[in-house]
Amino acid sequence: MMRAPSAERAWTKERLQIRQYAGRDELGRAAAEDVAEAIREKLKAQGAVRMVFAAAPSQNEFIHDLVQAQGIDWQRVTAFHMDEYIGLDPGAPQRFSHFLATRLFNRVNPGVIHVMNGSAEPQQECDRYAALLRTAPLDIVCLGIGENGHIAFNDPPVADFNDPSTVKRVQLDEECRQQQVNDGCFERLELVPEYALTMTVPALISAEKLFCIVPGAAKRNAVKDVLKGPVSPTCPASILRTHADCRLYLDRESCPVDFR
């Protein structure tokens, strides 16, 4: 991996550590190097690392560079993902498990991979996946932020900062579904599933370390709400400001100067 670039700006908002880079490539390299170092440090301290990954185009540069990181014993990594559509064909390329398999899992071969099954009965799958997540604490979560401020598929109408569940079935709001079209994942809105499985907000933020990768102008309004608005389920990602060890990676497009 190339040497990680330096941040153009770095500051904190409450407990949230924010770093801004020139563009997507620089952001991706920096986040990948930080995540790789966190994995290496945890593997020195303990037998295995439990990680959760997001599946979205915003993660492309980060994942590309993480795959190339040296000195990681991926056989000691247990990998999860944070959400999945309900009802897509098993071979559909839009499945998040497919996204991560082709870009990450099949290239670094984690020792254990747990994927959500969007074709299973939803509540049974929620229970099954929640039990796997609760087997031991999560070490690292690598996530993004949606255009409506969601983390995983916790859209504003369903986000609950005190959710008693670990994984739940949710109905996706229209802005979230439209983002999937904007990202080029689906040709038109009616093809985007209306329901999904997601890790809940408390489950996501239970991890020791969070790395949040958010490039691009399409995320600008969401980033503004995260940094300028209240900590509230109306912008689910605002909860990141309360986490003890969360780094937010932005570029010039996602974070103009006046957001500081």
C-alpha cells in the first residue's frame, strides 16, 4: 500500500475525530492504513479480531487499499456485514454479501465469514445473525453514512438509539431507496427492495473502534447534519459524536470549509 496521505484538516466534534482529505483516493488510502493498523494492533493483543463491513460504492477506494495492506493475518479475522436486502435473488449482484465477497472476502480470505441471508424468513434470520454477533464483543466497524443520514439501514423513521434488538427487519424510506439508484446499483426505484435486515444502532456503536468513510458531494447534506445538528435519530449518524473512538473520513466534496 502507498504511504497514507496527510489530512488537509483534522478536528473534533465532541468525541468524534474528523479528518478531511483532498479526494476519494486520498481518503481511501488514509482510512485503509488506519484500519489495517488497528487490525494489526488488535491481533497482537488478542487471538482474533471481529469486524463489521459496509457494502456501498462509497467504500470502494477504502476496500481496494485495505486488500493491499501488509502484515494482517486475515485467518484470525471474523467478518460480518451490517445489512442486507430482503427478497433479492440469491445470485443478484446487488446483494451486499456479493459486493463484499467480490471486493474483499474472496481476496483476503478471512478465517470466518458470517453473511446475512436475505432469502430466509426475516425474523429467524435476525435471531440467527444476532446470536452470532453477540458471541463476543465487536472490535472494529467500518461504515459509511447514507444521503439521509442513515448508518447501516437505520433510516430516520426506524432508527432507535436505544433499540433492544441487535438485528431487525426494516422498511426502507424512499430517499434511501433512491440513493441505491443514484449509486448505480439499480436501474430504477421500483427495482429497489422495500425491506431489509440491518444491525441496529446500539449494535453498531458497541464496537471498540469505528471507522466511518464518507466521500462525495452527495453526502454533503448528511455530513452537515452530523456535524451541525443535534444528536438525534432524525440524523442517525449523529450518534457517532458520542462514541469513544470513532474516526470520520471526509473529502473536500463531502465537507466544505464551513462545516468545521
